[in-house]
Amino acid sequence: MDRILLEGNPPVEVAVRRSARARRLSLRVSALDGRVTLSMPAGMDLRHARDFAAQKAPWIRRHLERHVAADRPAPGGILPLRGQDTPIRVADVRAVTEADGALWVPGKRAGQTPALLRGYLKEHARIALVAASDAYSRRLGQSYARITLRDTRSRWGSCTTEGNLMYSWRLIMAPPLVLDYVAAHEVAHLVEMNHSAAYWAVVARLCPDYARHRDWLRRNGASLHAIRFSD
């Protein structure tokens, strides 16, 4: 992939993506990580892309200034947990502990706070997602094969034709009803392996207010993905 460097303070790197389907030059600044991508027709000379990026430099920088930098959880900061901004504090504990409206991390391992919190979130995400998946699958009289947790950016969950459910463990940071909606969304695929009207009728039966929770993810999902738990 070609790259263009826009001079300035700081310099900005633009990734160039050639596409056979592109009919014109276009720019995108990712809401997740601030990455700048320029799409261009496959046969176009790279010089046109450089000129276009230079002309759009003020636009690119304005969008980058508005981009919220990826956050890395640390003692003294906050972390969304079940939809609530939860303080991160240090205490004489052996493992991450949730008490008095805060997340307490071991003082002797404070430097490992992001990794410790990631483990805690994954553990509690599994508990919540298994419980929700069990409840919805019982209501439908269906059974799933297994549940796996991943850190996916493209989707919050999936269901295979074999009945395997996959969820993003970051859902534990969202409000509980949002997590439940995603479980209902995926379990409904055990009945309808599509997104037809019949499928959405199953989702509505399991989660009547699903549209509100889906909209919450569309508005706030990027901020959950922006939290970095590893280098």
C-alpha cells in the first residue's frame, strides 16, 4: 500500500488504497484510531493523490483534532463498566476488585493495570454473555454449540451455521441492556440465519426495545474500541 506524508507539525501519514470500484478520490479519517485513508481509482497516477491530499490537509487536520485519542486505563482514571464511568484506584488487593463503585487494582502491580483490567472485563463479559445467551436460547427452544470471546472491531457478535456464538468482550463496558440486545441478536440467528423480516421479528420478540440499544452501540461503540489495553 502506498503512503503519503503531509508535512507539518506533526506530520500526517495518509494510507493510499487503490480500488477498481473507485471513480474518484476520497478521504476517510477513522473514528477508532485516527488513521487517514485516501481511496483512489486503480489506474490513477499517484501524483493526483498527493495533490489531493495536500489540498485537503486543513480538512484532515481539523478531523484529527476532533478525534479523541485512544485512552489507556490507569490508576486515577476511569473505565466504563456496565455503562457507568468507574474510577480506577490502587489498593492492597491480590487481584482486580470491584467495590464501593470503583475498580481496585493491586498496588504492587499497578504498572500492569491495562492487562489486569482486560482480564477482569473478559471474565465478567463471559459470565454476562453466557447468562444472556442461555436465557434467550431457552426462550426460543434452541441450543447453541459454544461461546467464544474476541476483541473484534468489525462486529459485536456473530453466529455460525453450526451454532457457535462469538461476542466482543468489550460489551461488558456497555450498559447491561445493550449487552443483552447483542446476545438476543445473535441467538435469534439460531432460528433465522439471515437478516430478513422474519429474523427481526424474532429479535423483537426477545428484545422489544432492540432499536434503542442498537443505536446506543452505533453512537458509542467507537469510544469503547478506543480504549487500549495493550501497547
